[in-house]
Amino acid sequence: MIVPQYWAEARMQHRKGKRQVTVRRFGWSDESQDAAQAHADARVREAMEQVLAGRETRRRDHKIPYNGAEGLPIREEIVERHGDVVITRNSYGALCLNTPDVLFVDIDFENPGPSARLYGWCILSMVMVAIAIGIWRGSILLPVILIIPALLIGQGIAIRVQRSLWAREGGPERRAEQRLDAFLHSNPDWRVSKYGTPGGLRLLALHRTFMPNEPAVQACFDALGADSMYALMCRHQSCFRARLTPKPWRIGIHVHLRPRPGVWPVEPEHLEGRRRWIREYEDASVTYAACRYLGDAGNGAIDDKADEVRKLHDRLCKAHEDLAIA
């Protein structure tokens, strides 16, 4: 896991005749700003050499918080360090816990649409009703007029029927719990802490630490239906993450963290506006939690390091407090 303290950007231009090429690259370091600048200078020289050699090369690093597909580390403001756990502020202002080896699993509750068969049956039924009305009224044009309302009504009925079927089975929450129960039955050495989030579950593995690229991690993600973007981030960034504070729009803050897209670092002239936004966000966050502790599952032993990360996570998330989660 690499979450650098210092960032810099370098730019290099090359002109040949009327054609000018400009290349930009970021550099990073945990040592100093000068070291980050030296790294940026080296990366921009390498990129320019590739451009001049005729190789397909992007002209600049994308300004996004993290993108392991491009080999860039997490680009967020470091707020705290706790051993090898790093607390950062993400692009929309929430705090996140980053750990190299304590496994978090984010599971979004499924809400799939109706099956093709159910859609087809409901829509066909409504179309037949439209045709029957046309025959009853002796009108050829009327079914054509009613076809679009029939399609919309059929779609609505299919969605309501699907929701009713899911409710009878316990809903998406129960399905997620069933997957977890099956996984723990097949992996009796596992032990996890469970947390409720606004749209799903969060699991924290307690029985041992993991490297993000371990086959066991991907097998866990697949079995439990982990969020696919989260799973990709873990592999590319070589870390696990958990959001510690509420999403701003869930607590009434609809002004985005400036300057957009919220990546770090920011220019000095924007720092005071950023600090002002953070103060407002922290004041609004006081009565909210990021998740709620639901209990432990599994019979495995508890690893000391995983337990320390759990304690830190629970305290910063307010997971044991009787607060609304956001």
C-alpha cells in the first residue's frame, strides 16, 4: 500500500517545427516535497522519451483520487497515521481508513430488476388488454394509442411483483446474510465483524491478516458478492479501505468539496475554502455514524492486529453509538 505524504507535478514541452508536445506527470514521496518533485521530473522525462519514440502515451496523469490501473497511488490528503494504517480524506470529503493487510469487504444489497420472463409476461398481458379494449370499442387506432401506456403499466407491475417475491424471501438483506452463512460454513476458521451501512453490509475479517492479491481474498469477494469497484481498487491499490464518516449529501451538505474533483494536493489559494468546507462537514457529522456494529460471525480466533484495526475503525465510525448512519 502506498499513500504518499508529498505530491508534485512536472511539465515538459518539446517543439518540432509547428508541432508542440506537452507532457505532465505527478511524482510522490513520503520523504519530502523535493523528493516528490524529483520523482515527477523523472516520470515526465520518461514519458516524453516514449512520446518522441512514437509510442502511444497519455499526455497527463488523470486527476482522480486513485486509479491503480494506471499505477498511481492513492492521491488523498493524509489526516492521521496509526502504525501502517493511514486515514485519508477522499474526493468528496469523507475520511477513509486504509490498511495494507486487514480485510474489509463491502457488500451492496442486491436490487435486481424483474427477470426477462416476468417482464415479458406482464407487458404481454397489458398489450393484450389494450387490444381487447380496442376490439370492445370497435377501434383499430385505440390499441396503437394505448400501447405505450400498456408497456409502462406492464413494467410497473413486473417491478412490484419482483419486490413482493423478494420480500417473501427476506429481501436483499436476508440474501446477503445467507451468502455469509454459507461462506462461513465452508470456511470454519474465519471470523468477521458485521456492520450495517446505508446500502448494505461491511465485513471486517478478524481471524488473520491478508494481502490484497491473495486468491483467498478474491474467493471471499466472489462468494459474498462484494462491490466490484471496491474489489478492483483493493487489487490495484494493494490495500483495503473503509469509509469512516458520513457521505456529505446524506447529512444535508450538497455543496461539493472544492476545488473539484477534490483530489490532493490543492493550490494554496484554495486551502482556506477547503478548510471552511471541512469545518462545516465535521459540525454536521457529529450526530451521524458511518456504519452500525451488528455482531460477530464465525468461530475463528481473533488476530491481534486485526482486532486493533477493528477498535480504531469502530471508534472513528461511531459504530457502537445509537446514531443514524449515513
